Amino acid sequence: MTRRAVLPSLVLCPLLVLAAACGDGGGASEDGASKPGVPAPPDASRAPAPGKGSQDPDDINGDGHRDLLVPVYSGSERAVNDQRIAVLYGSADGLDPATRTVHGRSDLGLPEPPAHVEERERLAASGVTTADLDDDGFPDFVTTVGVSEQGEEAWSQMPYVSFGGPRQPVEDPETAALRLPASVTGVDSPVRGDFDADGHHDLALQDQTTSQLMVLYGPFSRAGEPARVDTSLPAEDGSALVADAIDPTGEPRATSLLLRGLNDGEQGTNTLFPARPGTGLSAEGRELRLGNAHAFGDFDGDGQRDVAVGDDGGRNNEPGYETEKPEVDGKATLYPGDGGEPVLITLPEPPGGQTTDYGPGDFTAADPDGDGRDALVVSTYEDATLIDGDERVSVLREGPARTADGKRTGAKDRNARPAGAADFDGDGKDELILNWAPDPLFALYGEKPTYWWITEGTSSRDAVTFTTTEFPPHRP
């Protein structure tokens, strides 16, 4: 199976460093201390070795191994006072948290946020994804930031590209605003893809004011100019865009685009815009089932890309709207890429008394046994459940019962959530990525994760574990 992109879009908020641990003894004990045999955090991080370039949008230094982007938070529990994104680098031995770089606004060469905008508001809106827009073999950082015209109180979110290179972080990076149609005054964070299967990385965005969908086709110039812009897709209200993964081997593969409909907590609508090799996304969208959880993958092993859509457990909590129809409640549907009959899946039932209005989380696709057929990994209230045909495997990781500051965490709030999957060591098998945070809000929303597990497939062993609460910035 081709390896997938991991965490392609992240909120840039303040914070994190690591406590790296390898083997099957990672994690923390009941009192929050490291278990015996777990290495202490390294005193300093190592810079990654420069590579020769690759066609994988998640190989930041171009050395032929996938890397992992994680958000880094700082400040008090409620306050946000900085922006950081950390890159942990892969190798033949797997992901190495000690080989990392931490990027802030200045490291990416981004403009300062509007001074009149409240700090929390202007930072929470920022997002980042990676794609090799200029075709030099090294992914670039695409970040959506708040900007305003000089002297104007109004502000909007606009995307900037910080061009990458073999050495990370790039000193004094070359940064350019992406060239958008003149009528666009603000956009949501873009998603990456190869929507026409020409081997060049593309971006899809949505206008915040008109809901117009836009596709910027690569390659891009160093001035941020795309090769062409397509605005033929219909303007539809949506809460987010979800794109299929770019093939990291560089083999051209058309990536479809999913538009999640607006919702108020209930399971929302979904529109799939199929990709067409040579031309790009079709403007004739296909309406899929209701559901707020999504994953692209090859779930039947036929070499074609499928999409899974289903119930993430979220519910509108207004009187009379707390339930979903039986065909929606606890169900997911796999839509085969060959146009065959959709396959209905019954999801794990939530334990009594543990449901919330927000649900346990999203789906991801993973191939932990390397057989070329993806399994669907479902976030539940108790674990990450891997569904592969009739087989169901529980993958459980838990945070400490007592955190470093002495606060006790209830058993039902200690379970980690699945956050993605990737083959970091190049052995052809995916590792699962799970995360957790001691903040009670994590159990509701999955926000601000600070504990991370990279598993050895679906086993109880970990390839590596780390926390991100002490990651220092690369430079002040």
C-alpha cells in the first residue's frame, strides 16, 4: 500500500517538548513519573541531516523518510501566547523525537498578525500544511494567518507559502503570499492534493465570504503564482475540506476532494468531488451519506482509492435533536473507488454513560500488516478500534492517572485518540499515531495533545513515545 500523509493540517498554537522512549516500556506510571527504563528527555535536539529531495509532501528534509508534524502549545491552560509547529524526523530506525525542529512565525517568515486583533483569536485561526509547490523536491510550509490592510480594523485569513530546502529550518526563508483571485478577501486553511494526477502538488481552498471552492494547480512560482486556478466548482457552504493523500512515491495519482457540510453538532452532509486524471476535480459532486468522520484509503485492496464516511458520535444537544436516524447512528459506509456497491459498517457501541455531545473522534486509514489493504481505524470512547473486514482489534494507550502537577485523571478520560498512521521506518508497514492530553477538554474535543504514541502496528509495543510539553523554539 502507498503511504499516506499524516496530520496534513494543524492548528498553530503555542507549546510542547519531548520525553522520548523506545521499545515496549514507554509511557508513565500511576503517579505521573516515567516508568523504569524510559530515557529522560534529551538535553537538546539534533538537527536533521539534509537530504537530496523526494516527492513525499511529508518528507520535510528530503532524505527519503516520512516525518511527523505536531502542534506545540505554551502558556497557561486557557491562554495562548505563542505559535509553534514541531517536525519530528523519520529514519531507517523509525521516528526520532530527538531529531526535530520547532518552527514559529518568525522561522517561517510570516507577517506579524494585526495588532488590534485579540491574541487568542488571531492565533487560533492559523493552520499549516506541507506540499512541494515549487517542485524542488522539498516540501514547503503553507500557513493561513490573519492579515489586515494598514490602518484598517478589518482583518482576514490569507495563505502564505514558506519555501523549504534540504536544511531545516531554512534560515531566512523565502516567503510569498499565495496568488488568489482578486475577489477573494479571506480563505479557510487549504488542503493539498494532486487533483489532476500530473505529479505536481495542488491546493484546494474555500472563500470564507462566498463559499466559492478554488483549486490552485501546481507547480507554483516562487512568487506564489499557481500554474492555473479553477473556480468552476460550485459554491457550497461547508465546514471543512478533506482531500485524499498524495502518493509519497511520486507516482501520479488523482486525489479526490470531500466537502463537509455545515452542521450544529449533528452528523453533517458530505459532497465528494471526484478527481479526473489530466483535467482535475469534477464540478459534479456526488452526495454521500451523513457523517462527520472521514478517511480515504484502499479498503478493499484493489489498488483504487475508496472513501469512508460515518458517524463520529457527535450530536446536536438541542431538545428534540439529540438523536440520529437508525441508518446514521453508529454506522459508517465505505464507497469503493471502482464505483461498486457501498459497504455498510456497524461501528463499536459506546459504553453506557460515556457519550458526549462531541463524539469520540474521527476515522483514519492504516495498513499495519503491509498487505496493501487498508483497515479503518475508528476512534471510540475506550480505544482506537481497527476494523479490517470482519476482524476488529483494540489498540489502547492511556495517559497517567496522576499528572506531573498532581492532578488526578479519571479512568474514562485517560484513553488516547488515534491521530493518523504512517510508515516512518520504510518497512512497508504503518505505525499508528495516538495522542492524549491531561486537560479535561481533550476528552471532549481532542484538542491540545501533549502525549504521543507511535505504535508497532496494532501490538501493545511502542516504536517510540514522547511528550511535547518542553519543546523549545528553534530561535527566539
